[in-house]
Amino acid sequence: MELRELGRTGLKLSSVGFGASPLGNVFGSVSEQQANASVRLAFQSGINFFDTSPYYGGTLSEKVLGKALKALNVPRSEYIVATKCGRYAEGFDFSAERVTRSVDESLERLQLDYVDILQCHDIEFGSLDQKLKEAGKTRFIGITGLPLEVFTYVLDRVPPGTLDVILSYCHHSINDSTLEDIVPYLKSKGVGIISASPLAMGLLTEAGPPEWHPASPELKSACRAAATYCKENGKNISKLALQYSLLNKEITSVLVGMKSVEQVEENVAAARELTASGIDEEALSEVGAILKPVKNQSWPSGIQQS
């Protein structure tokens, strides 16, 4: 698995990151055995970056990931963990008191002494409190959000070096590549770039998105047509989508939600195939043509599982 540098942090993240929201049962039930096996295989396959949040499954994701990482029985320095603060099952709270308590709670659930990256979760719903680098409890600070303008808004207003990482989601995939427009700006600010949800929260899958997905009917229809084209031609829309997202090496890591050994195997195989033989240009061109009428169409902030 390719390792890429994360901005100026000195961290080297696997190009495919393990998105742990599914471990919180937000996309169906996952047993502890399944979770442990998935995390173990991911780690053994070269994935060293694991991302979670107290919001996922009402803290369940952190608890399950913590147990799975502990079961690896490897030195803490061999894997990189990111969690979040500010968004919880009961709502948003970016106050200094809640954030401080949130970090301690997350560390306890994860069974860790520190996290590598602490991110303000969906910062468009709150304000950045800069008293976040608790002594020894987090190494780096980041923010996540759906609207891309939230990153430029915050970075233009905080002192240089305040933020180390941004996590964008649903803006670096076949149907929406707008994250690339602000990559030069982000690099000029020295922040590392992580992109989540290359499958657009289920739009770019054969099964289709969950019922709660906020995309427009037109976007859902176009993605369904793209998935159908791939299936009828012996292709896999999800593999193509992940490989497309991995092409831009200025994006340090692409986070993919995983909850089974099979999903880990598929994602690792897709990354390795891309390295060995490149992307299927014909399929990418056909899918791009199908999605062209809805290209870069997003949706308002709301229920996203970022």
C-alpha cells in the first residue's frame, strides 16, 4: 500500500484509509468478530490510517475500533488514528469545555493515550475553538465539513499553523471533483488533505444509496445509470470510483468505510490493481459521460456521515 505524506505533519498515511463509521452499525450490524477481522486484515494489507468519531453510532464506532486496534497487539507507532469532536448523537457542541471532555472520552473508548489527529466534526455547524491541542492528547488538529468554502473561510481567519489537516468528503469522486479546485490553496496553507467517501455515500455502488441520502433525484438517477452500465459491461462502479479518487497523489489518503473482510479485500485489490496496471480509461470515459449532466452537483449540509 502506497504511503503519502500528510502536509507538514511528518505523518505518512496509507493512500487508502479505513473509515470506521460502519463499525458503529450505521450501515447495518457488525459483530465484534467481523470488526476485529476487518481491522486486522486492513493493517496486515498496509492500511495504517483509521478514522472514527464519537458521532458514529453514538460512540459505538470508537469503542469497536479501540478493541480491534488493541487486538492487533502491535506498537502504537505503527498505526495512525483520527477522531473528531463537536458533533455527537445529541447534537453539536464546539465549546472549549465540551471539546476537552470529548477528547478524554474518545481516548478512553479507543483505549489510547493520544490520537494522531483530532478534527472538528462538520465545522460548518459550529465555530473553531483553538484551545484544542491538549498536552500529549492529540498530535495534530484538523477540520471536516461538506461545503468546500468552509475550509477557505477558516484557514483565512486563523493564525498560520493552527490547522494541520482538512478532511473533505463527497467532493473528490467521479461525480464531483471540486475538491481539486482548492488543492493549490490548501497546499499553500501547508495543510494535509484527506478525502472521504469516494463512493459518494453509496451513490457509486451497485446497491445504490441509503434512503436518507440527500442527493437530488437527478443525481441519484445518473449514478444508478452509471452503476448499471458498469455491471452490464463486467465492470464494478465502486472499484472504478475508488481508483479515480486515488489518482490525485496530492490527496494524501482516501477514506473508505469498511465493515467486512470482503470490503477490505476489494479495496486493497483495487488500490494494488491501480498501481500495477492503471485505471480502466474506457470505463472511466463512459461513466464520465453518463454523469456529465450532474457533474459537481452537491447537496445542502445535513445528515451526512462524514
